[in-house]
Amino acid sequence: MKQRIFQGCGTAMFTPFKGGKVDVGTFAANVERQVKAGMDFLVPLGTTGETPTLSDDEKRLVLETARAHAGGRKIIVGVGTNSVPGTLANIRLLPEADAFLVVAPYYNKPPQRGLYEYFRTVAGETDKPVILYNVPGRTGCNIEAETTLRLAADVPNIVGVKEASGKIDQILAILKDRPEDFTVLSGNDDDTLKIMKAGADGVISVASNVAPAEMVQFVHAALKGQAGATEAWQEAEALEARLGELFRNLFIEPNPIPGKAAMARLGLMENSLRLPLVPATEATETLMQHTLDALFKK
């Protein structure tokens, strides 16, 4: 089988703020925490990182900090916007990335032929690997399986998709007909096990900000199951059950609001977001504390 470039667990990194600025020291410490937990790769500057609120200088600062502290881990950087010039500007701004995560253009609501041409055009302007990012709940449009498969077949450096549509039948169709070197990653923590049982390669995770070691153990157990260790599926199922409350509650308010509340409760970053996002409600704060207590109880 041809090699798939990205497999396992990758973290969609939060961007910490302090005094209104990117908290570089805290971000570096959290990158190092990911590395220590055995994370396979890192994904800064995505949706979870509040990237639309960052300046170009801040985007470069985040990538440079990640690169300096990632211990050689590969870094996939979110660069997608809702225009070709905007996305290409981010690609030119962040050339140190190992790969680019390109979200479906939001707000425009393009047809499938427009999505195909958009991704083909963007990927044609870089030699780096490109990963499609399908998240209809954020963008207002869905990259259908046929479009993903066309791009996988036609554009050599489109190497994978982060699928956060929640459309399991669609993801299964991609897995069934993908080229053998095309990576399929879950974009929803709670879909990860079911699609890994069908052959998906891992996850780009929000939950792994909070529980990196547990998420690595969970995804690596599933990979062992795929390799034929049948008892590993039982381990993965048990870990999914343990992590399930975290998966659900991280989205009780829009991501990353609950996640930053949890990280603050763990003493890992200040509970600070940039408008239009705001800190969690008191009810969510309480819920996240209960979630952490249950997850990390001795």
C-alpha cells in the first residue's frame, strides 16, 4: 500500500490569549504538553484556534512557536478563507508548514463544481500537501463524497480530508473508493471510532487539547485494531466511553468556548477569547468542571 502521510491523533490547537495578545509562553507550554503525550501531529491556526481573529503577524508567531516546540512533529496549518486570493496569501505567509488544511469556502455557498475548481486552483499554487476540511456546520456548504474523490484522483498534492460533516454514509463512501494513499481523518471526536472501524486513519481532535495522553491512547488502540489486534478494539471502545462526556460537552457552546473553560480549570491557559466569541456561561463552567472531575478521577 502507498504511504499515507498523516495517521493517528493530531490536535487542533487552541490559541491562548493574555491581556488581549497571543500568550506565546502558554502556547509553547501546551505544544510541549502535546509532544510529551505522544501526539502524532499538530494543527494550529484552524477553527479551534480562533484564526479569523488573528493578524498576519500573530499567525506567523503561532506557527513559529509551534515549530520551535513541536519536537519534530509534523505541523498542518489552517490556511483556508472564502476566496482564492485570501487562501493563497495565507499559504505564502506560512511556508514553514508541513501541510495546509483548507476549509470549504464559507458564506459563499458554492456548488460542487465551484468547490472542485476552488480546491484544484489552490492546490495548484503550492507543492506542499493539501488536506480538505469539510465542516458544513461552520461553512454553510458540504463537500460531497464525489467531489472529494474527484479531487483525490485528479490533484496529486490533495492528500487527505478532515471530515467534520457528521455524515457517516458520506465518509464511508469516501473510504470505500479513495486512492490508497489518500488520508481520511475524523473532524469530530465522537465520530472517530466508528469511522476508524471502517478504515479511517485518525482524528484532528479538539478533545486532545484537554486530554492529550488519553486521546493518543484511544486513537493508537484503534490503529492497532486495524492492524489485526482484535483486543485493541475493546481498549478503544473503553476509552471512547471514558472520553464520551468530554466529546459531548466540548460542544455544549460553540468551540472553543467550553474547551478554553476546561483548560483554564486545569490551569493550562487563561479563559480568554476574542470577540465575537465570549467566555462560557456559568452553567457551562460548572459542567466542564464536572466533566474534568469524572475524566481525571483517581
